[in-house]
Amino acid sequence: MDEPLDFNLTCPAPIRRYPHILLAHGGGGRLMHDLLDSVITPAFKNEILNQGHDSAVLDVPTGRLAFTTDSYVVHPLFFPGGDIGSLAVYG
């Protein structure tokens, strides 16, 4: 127990600009927002896209409705405690 621990505080993804899109960009966190802000939004130069909403806001007779989608990547489709269909419907 006197041996030093092999411990490193280095983050596996410390940089914010990558030459390629990574799986981590799809995680909904800082990397995704950096990608949207630095690549996607400037490429389209769209007033609505520039607002940064993650939903479509629709005007309906009774007011406004926000519509959004979500997706799940799960393998296998059936797993202990559930399945992809239940996860998609119930969260």
C-alpha cells in the first residue's frame, strides 16, 4: 500500500475545437453548443436559428406551442428493465 497511485487529473477531451466532429459533440453539452455556435449557425445565417432554441415555436389559435424531438441510440434494443420503444415514449 506504500506504492504511489497511478492517478491523473487530465481531462480526456480538454480542447474545444476539433478538426472533425466527434461522438462527444452529440452529447448536448458544451462541445455541441460550441459546434453549433462556431460552425452550424454561421453557415446558415438564419434569424430563427440564431435564437438558439432547441424547439420549433408554432403560433396556434390559443397561443404558442413549442415542438421538440429527442432521439436515443441504444444497443441492444431490449435491455434489463426496458426497451428502446418504452424509453422513447416514457423517457
